[in-house]
Amino acid sequence: MTADITDIASKVGDGERLTDEEAARLFAHPNVAELGLLANAVRMRKYPESVVTFNVGRNINYTNVCWVKCDFCAFYRAPGSDEGYTLSKEQIFAKIDELVAFGGDEPKSNEILMQGGLNPKLRLDYYEDLLSDIRDRYPSVQLHCLSATEIIYIAHLSKLPLAETLSRLRDAGLDSIPGAGAEILNDDVRDIIGFRKDRTQEWLEVHRIAHGLGMRTTATMMYGHVESMDHRIEHLRLLRDLQDETGGFTAFISWNFQPDDTDLGADSERWNGMKATGFDHLRTVAVARLYLDNIPSFQASWVTQGPRIAQVSLKYGVNDFGSTMLEENVVSAAGTSHMQQMGLDNMERLIRDAGYDPQRRNTAYATVATRPRLEALAAAS
Amino acid sequence: MIYQQQIERAGLTAIHAKVIEGQRLSADDGVRLYESADLPILGYLANLVREARHGDTTYYVRNQHINYTNICNKSCKFCSFYVKPKDERGYVLDPEQVAKRVTDYAEVPITEIHMVGGVNPKLPYQYYLDVLQAMKEARPEAHLKAFTMIEVAQIQRIAKKPLAEVFADMRRVGLESLPGGGAEVFSERVHEDLFWTKADSDDWLAIAAEAHKAGLPSNATMLYGHVENTQEKVYHLCRLREVQDETKGFLAYIPLSFHPERTEIDHLPGPTGQLDLKEIAVGRLMLDNFPHVKTFWIMNTIEISQVALWYGANDIDGTIMDYEITRTSFEDTEQRLTQKNLLDRIVEAGREPVERDSLYNIVEAADVPVAAHEYVGQQANAGSLA
């Protein structure tokens, strides 16, 4: 028996913007099917066709060396560690060759999500050289690289303003910027989970400048650690405000903290030991869809949620299955075990089973006609 | 209002009206529900029924599972548990071993023993009675729930007695109810394909009805997500509903999510999360005369089962300590769940956990304290449908 949310439902029906207080009531509303009903109504208003899109891409983690040592991360190695690595250009090209063999050569159709640690040895010229080489060599690749955190650090190391750093990266071939590193946009929370990391306003500023330069970016949220529901709402409000200002976010992606082998996961004083559930994910995605009325696309988080909840999320406001992600290392280092279960054929089956046609898109959400070659993947593995 | 608009857009207005008025849904309504892609609306409708009957109450039971034999001559294609007679991996627990399994858990506050096994043609009639008696003596206060309708068919065959007498014998040595397994899908086509040696739907339903008349309530299941079609599932639900009108002996309906791993039909992808939730919702909406709908988290995954509490399920099973049947399939991906986790999940979902006994009497918390982090079972990882 739950509280009445019909006043909020009628605002949703009329397409009115929700307040923070209304978002809080939705987060406190346990009838998750009802939240799904409302979020799905909004999703269908924005995407009336029975289509779920997906992207062909892979993650490349060019280095795991990172001095920031965030407590929620199991991927990094501190500078000086003998487990630290930085991929050579040849290694990176080999990974891209695999992706292109799979995804085909339509221009800007294959997404490279290249991110890494904050490695003190890598300066702006390293990135300019690497990005421009990839751009020149692979016209089919969309370079969706470098989180705000990395960009801030590159600017700092190179003693350049953010705007100049970003425009030089863009001129070298950077097409768009992923939303990673947002975690929860609240400095109290950031102090607890990764105090050396960039501040809330710094993360937002990178995206603001990128949008101003005509680059598109995505927005993320990592929840389920030390934050409260109010922190989640504050996070969503900051994203909504920036989107009102710039319109530069293409998508919203949320996932829950993966605790395995992280300092935060092992610290019972900071973290309550309760990994966020699928129930919480569906609720969070639905409330975000209802509140974030100005961000167009919502991506499924199958790597962390698994195929069952990811598929159900398609009825909770999600319109896009995300990337085929031929490689993922970061959340996989922290315990998620779903990477091996999601080939393109399974992804398409889940989409069809939910009543939609799967449709390939690129990072800019334009339709890609080329069908990926599953056999290329089999040959590579 | 947006709810009405969405229900209308989904073509479910007439069904919504029937649900509100408490009218029985037709077989055509069942097909329409299955064919709907509007999952949250199905949940919304099923939840109206669930809350009208049970409010926020979410039952769970603490029980012990015992599988007395894995030897089975049925060779069902969807099963990864059985071995054929003569296979060296075959086992049979004798009455003393079964009793030891029970006494091994004497410190764990269970209220029910759930025992099922393969159809093992070597076992004499007296074996079944001895096993029941040994369990009852080992733990007299625990409710004894044992033998699917399929096993009962075999037991009757060797007993060479009318079913009523078999049930009377079993009640005398302690049997109190029957589980709901072995129903699979009531379809000649599926029966021929996947489990042709087993009792068919008419037999299953007739044995269940006889059990109910003999004073032994049971559950009912449906195994979905393999080769069945929508019409067959609707037929299954309608047949269960007919028998229930007659006997009132079914306690709970439990849709079972097929897991293809290590079965003969492991080329099938298995059911999706949306189908898992849809089965709970359609079951709740169609089976208007079943008191309870249970989500079995061992097969649904705990992630889906928690959400299912808003799709019509009012019972989450459960607190299971030795479930060999799924362990065979899932040993690569097992996850452990403690009693505390299970209750936390129910509470997080905004529901009220209530411990029940086998007949849905409330077990007072004071009598059976909840042991924090008590180990209660294993599940397939949420990703096991790959």
C-alpha cells in the first residue's frame, strides 16, 4: 500500500517538469511497476517507434596507472607499481583493427571509448599524437574518449586552460567525451569516495566547455555507495541545469557501485555492504527518466545489471542498449561478471523479446546501416 | 489520466475493468496479456489483485530441501539433475541417511521439509513410507511436504493400490502436503517433445485433485521459457483454475523459469527478465482462485524476484539449504543469499516480510528468531540466461 503519486503522474501526463521534492517522493515510492509505467510513457513519447538502438564499440583502457587512487576503483595501479601498464600504439591499433573487422568501415560508425588512469607521464602531446593517428588511420572510428577527470589532469600537466586543452584535443581528432567520472556530483560524497578527484563544478565545467566547442558528451551517475537519495536528486538537478544551458548531453547512463577489490567495498565504516539491487536500478532509471526531461537518450547498463534487469530496464525509460563493448576492464575489475554473456546476437534477442526492433546507431545517434560481422569476432577470439 | 491512457494504448482497458470488478479473465484475455509488450502495465494490474488480497504482506518460509534420489527413468530434456538407472553417479538416500540430513539441521529453525526426487523404478513402496516416517521422527514439528504428482504416479504403480489408499498410507506416516513440481506445460505437443515418458497433463491434474480430496493440499507450477507457446501456457493456467474451482486444494502457483545449462536442450537461450516478470503477473491475473503466487528466486534470480513483489507475487521462496536440483545447473554461477539479505530485499521493496508455515499460518518472530547472515541458499547468477 503506497502513497498516492497521482498528482505527479498527471504532471508527467501533461509533460510538466518535476521538482526535486517530487523526485524525492518518486524515489520513496516502492511501486516500481507504477514508476515503470510512467517512465515508459515518457520514453514512448520521445521515441514512439518500436526500436531500441545499440552502438558497436569497445573500451580501450590505454593505461591503468593513476595517482588519484579513488576508493571505489579496483582498476588503477599507483605510479611505480609493477602491475602498471601503458598500451603501445601498436597494441591500441590491434584492438581497433578487431573492432573495425567486426563493425565495418562506414564512416564514424565504430565507437572507441578510450579512457585510462591519471598517468603523470602522459602529456597533451601524447594524446594529440595518438588521437590524430587513430583519426587518420581509421575513418570508421568515432573517438569518444577521455573523461572530464583525465582532461582536467592533462590541462594541469600541460599548464594550459581547459578550453585550449579541449580544443587542441578536438583538433587532433577527439569527437566526443564520455560522462565517466561524474560518480555523484556532490563534494561531500566525493570527499568520502575519492577525495583527490576533481570537484563537482570542475566536472561540470569540462562538459560545459566541450558543449560550447560544439562537442557532444554523455552524463553518468554511479550510485549505491555512500550517497543519499537527496544526493542522487542533486546530481540529476545539476545535469538538468547544465543541459538547459547547453543542450550538449546526448545520453544518460547510470550504474551501481561495484565493490569487489575496492578500498571502499572493504571499509564497513564508510559503506554499508549492501550492493545496490536490480530493484534500485529500475527505480533509479525510471525516476531519472521522469526528472531529466531534457536529456534524449537513456542507455541500459547491462555490464553491471546483467541481461535480465537490463532488458527489463527497457520498460523503465531506457531506449538504447548501449555499446556492444567488446572489451571492458574497469567495472569488471570490481566484480561484475556479465561481460561474457552479451554477444550482439544475445543483445538483439533481448531487444526483440521485449517487443522492439534492434537498430544500430553511431555515437551521435544516427542510424548505421552496416551489419556487424559476428564471424569476424569469432575469428579474433 | 495517464494511467487510463497508457492502459488504453496497450489495449488492456477491458481487462483492467474486469480486474477492478473482480471478474474472471477469459482464455482470450490471457493470450492478450501474454502478447502485450507493456510490462509495467501488467505489473500494475497484477498488483491491484495482489494488494487487494494480501496488502504488503510478503511471505517467506524456512525449509530444508532433500532430494532422496537422482536416479530417474524419465529422461526429461529440460532436466540437468537426473542420471539414468545404472549410472555410477546415481544415488539413493536410505531412510537413515534422510533422517541424518534432517538432524544435521536440527539447530536451524525450519518449519518445513521439502523432499522430491527422481522416478526411480528400483525403489519399493515401503521405501517411500519408511523415508517419510524417518523424517517425521527426526523432526516431528516440521511440516512434511513431499513427492510431485509424477513421483506419486510411480509410487501408486508399485503400490498397486488406489490413489486414495496410497495417500492415506502416506498421511499416516507424516505426509502433510505435496509440492507443485512436474506439471511442466500442459500441452500434448510439448509433452511429446520434452517429457513424453512422464505422466501427462490429465494424469498430473487427476493426481493433484485426488491429493486435495485426501486432505493433502499442494502447489502448482509451470515450467516456461523452453519450447512452449502462448496458447499452451494459457491452457495450462485455465486447467489449473478449473481443478482449483473443484478442489480448492492448491495453495500457491509458482511459475518456474527454465534454465538450459547442462540440459539436453542447452541450445535454447532460456527466458528473459521480462518474461519472468510477465509470468508472475499473468499467473496472478488469471488464477483468481489461487490464494498465493510465489516467486522462486533460485530460478528467477533474486534481482527479478524482488521486483516480482510488484508484479503479483506475495510469496518469495526461499530459505533453502540444500537444493541439489539447481545446484547441478548453476554451480559455476552460484550466489549465496542469507536470511538477512532476503528480508532486506523485501523491506527495500516496500513490503512487509512475514514468516509463514507450509499452510500459510504466520510464524511468530519471537518463536523463531531470525539468524543474521544465516546461510539459506544459492541462486543462479542474474546472467545465467546467456
